Amino acid sequence: MTLRGKQKRYLRAQAHSLKPIFSVGKNGLTEAWLNQLTGALEKRELIKINLQQAADVTTKETQAFIEENTPIEVVQSIGRVLVLYLPASDEANQRYSVTVNHM
């Protein structure tokens, strides 16, 4: 699923008040980290992650790794913070996807 501009603007606005709940540090990017990320997105649909100063990877490398290995969409990248979106499969967890699909 590729998001259109209007959908990305809506998601960026919703993510404005969120705090990063995941970070990338010295350990870098691993499959276990991706599995945790996907699990969190199944519950929340929209999260922020940040790259710590000690991280061995750049924001662009992190974005490429996430998009190549998962169906997660990177909605926004500002500095060392990424906003990620994945529609929840469980209807009880669908906070944003209902609105995004109708745009």
C-alpha cells in the first residue's frame, strides 16, 4: 500500500504529539528489532522511532531497511526521528486506518 499525499499529511498531523517508543542504538538493525516494531504497530498503527547518537546507521539506511523487509510505511523523517505506519489487522486496534482508507 502506497500512501497518497493527503493520507501522509493526516498521519503526520496525528503523530505530532506522539513520543518515540523505539530507538536504534549500537546493536543496529536486526530481525528481532523488526519483529518488535511490527508487533507494536499492530497495536498502535502509528509510532515514532528515534536513532540514538551512538547508532551505526543513518536515518536513510534505517528507512530503507524497514521498507525493504516489512510492509511498514515511513510517513515522515525529521532529523533522527522516523514516523511509521502500518494498518492493524485487528478491527479493535484500527484507530487511523479507517480514516486513511476513506481519504
